[in-house]
Amino acid sequence: MSLTLRGPALVDDAVLPDVLVHLDGERIAAVTPVTPGAEPPPAAHSAQRVSGTMLPAYVDVHCHGGGGTAFTDLREDAAVAAAEHHHRAGSTSLLASLVTMSPRDLERGVAMLAELADDGLVDGIHLEGPWLAEARCGAHDPTLLRDPSLAEVERLIALGRGHIRQVTLAPERDHGLDLVRWLTSAGIHAAVGHTTATYAQVEQAVAAGADLATHLFNGMDPWHHRNPGAVAALMRSAARGQVTVELIADGAHLSDDTVRTVLDLVGVDHVAFVSDAMAAAGVGDGSYVLGGLSVVVDRGIARLARDPDGTTPGSIAGGTSHVADIVARAVASGVPMAYAVRPATRTPARALGLADRGALAAGSRADLVVVDGDARPTRVMRRGRWLEPLLP
């Protein structure tokens, strides 16, 4: 089916007032700006007018669930529902993230999600754990954390059938640097996160091939000027073009000032906005389960009901926002639209090798969002088809 859309659009980092986006099936065939005062192209007269601004649809590389279900539920129907929830919210491309689990459950989860990736519902698998630091485990079950072994890694890679794209790890664990090398040799991105690594240990991990940082600041030792640790090392590596850092820029995990500072110091080409969403995204407050641990969401913030040491409430346990919410928040905080959109589109797409996502350009997949003046999505298209909108 061919279709031409007309309206304001983000093209090459600038919002242009009048653009024709020509669609041919699941692909964008052409993007044609209309010159003010000039005779519009013939296709302009039959184009479907869009009320709002067209943007490339969002790419979420760290997402555990949403709409009341999660990938960690280890049920295919729950995983499908979670993926489709985020599609309708504007993230038409996403990685399905698993948390720390027993070896058997992790294998079940990887095998199940590989099937969804075969079907095109998700764009790959992200393993957040089990090779993390106990002291910075956050909402991961500390009793299931373990050192990496080549046998387990190879088993998971085989079950993933090429769909494992990203693995979060603490490089300071025994065989942590070996894990970085095992993953990168298999074409999998190694992400430093949930770590107590020193500055030097992070530099070693980057030298070994790590090129991502899982939710910068969160799950890491605070940056101290005499003991800079992972945060400073990852920011420096990102500024040098070696690493892309995730930010959960939802106002709960990070302040808006921190987000703007990282964007300015690192640059939007090496920052990826992620939701880190759990089942409560799009649902609301209540009780949930994440990786076998009880989670309570209160006023939009998810926390473990109880930390292992008995502290209540416990650690923050994922996000309850969508990437679309994060972009809108960034714009509301003063970040220019084009600057706020790139960490949610082109940067994560490029970081994971999704060459046909993240831009309104000829040859790209026909994935786009239409946003209002507050950068809130009003319509979402995936593979050339409009999706049913989420209920407010």
C-alpha cells in the first residue's frame, strides 16, 4: 500500500514546517520538503494531512515490560502484550530485557524471546544479569548473582540464535573481562552496569570491547572527585566516542539537570534514552513482581517492597515511563526537540546496528510518531500501519 503523509516533520535534525513523507508498504520511499511559495509536487494534493509533527518512532534498548505484563513473566502471551504496549506508546523498536534469574529460568526466557524476535515483535534480547555486583544489584535477586562461565554464556548464545544483542555485566567480577571478550567475539554488545568497578577496571572493559553503559549513574558508585569510579570513566569514554550511555531520564532515576549536563558533555550521538520499564508502565500504582521479587509502585515510582537487608521501601525497581514520556520531559525541561529526539531514535538504533530505524529517510522502515506541541504522541505508525492508540 502506498501512502503520502504531509505536515511538519523532523528531517536531518531540523523540524521543517511542510514535508511529504512517501510510504510504500513497510518502507519510507521518499521524504520531500515542500518549499514555501513554490508549486508543491503532484503528490502533495492527495497527501494525508497530519495534525502534529512527524518524528521517527522511538527505539528502546532497555525494557522489561509494560501494560501490566513483563518479559520476565516467562509467558509468551505476557511478552507479546508487553511488546505491543510499548509499540503503541511510540517505541516501535525495542529490546526485551530479562533480569537476573536461575540458569534454568534464564534459558527459558531467552528461548521464548528468540521466538518473538523471529516474529519481529522485538528486535533482540538484553540480558541484565546475572553477572552483576552484589553491592549494586538494585532490584536483582542477590542470591542468584554469579560469576560468568563460558559454558553458561555459550548455552545462552545458542538458545538466543543470534538475537541476544546486549548483556549488562560488572567487569570486576571473576572472569568479567573474559565475559566482555566472549560476548564481543559473538557480535553481542557488552554493557557496563550494576557495578562497583573502579575507573581503571572500566577502562579495561572498554579496551576489551565494552561499548555500552547500562543506565548511567544508577547501579553504580556515586562519582567522587578523588575516587571517580565507573561514572566518570564511562562518561569520558562516551565523550571520546567509544561508548553509548543509557539514561533513564524520567525524573525519578535522574534529575533533569543531570540529564541536560550529560547531553551537553557527552553529546546526543552517544546517549540513549531508555525506559527500563517494568510491568507498571502505562498502568499505575500497585503491587507487582519483577524477577521473582515483590515491587510496590507508589506515585509512579517502583521500588522493591523490601531490600535484602530489611530496608523498606527498597531500591528503585525499574521505570514506569515510556521513552515517549522521557522525550516529552526533556523537551519540557528546555531541551530542543531535535536534541531530545536523537537519543531516543538514531543513537540507540545506530548503537545496536538497526540501520533502517531512527530517521525519517528513504529506505528506512515506515515507523513514525506524530506528536503534539508538548511532544506527546497522538498517533503511532509501525511498518507502515497506524496502531491503535493507548488509552489516556
